[in-house]
Amino acid sequence: MAFNDEGAFWLSKEEEIYNPYFGDKMLKCGRMEEKIIKQ
């Protein structure tokens, strides 16, 4: 896990999960916490 096992957050334009940490090792690991909708 990122940052000494504390985890991390990131923004993405895609709904599908592409974890930017650890490359292929954890590419699909994560979940959507919040969706930001453009007004």
C-alpha cells in the first residue's frame, strides 16, 4: 500500500479504477469514494 501502508487518494477522469501506485502490482486496487460532477 502507498505511503507506508497508510493508503492514498487520487483524482481520475475515468470511472474504472487505475491505481497510480505500485504499477501492475495493484493496478485495479481501489474504490471510488466520491464523484465530482461538472456543473
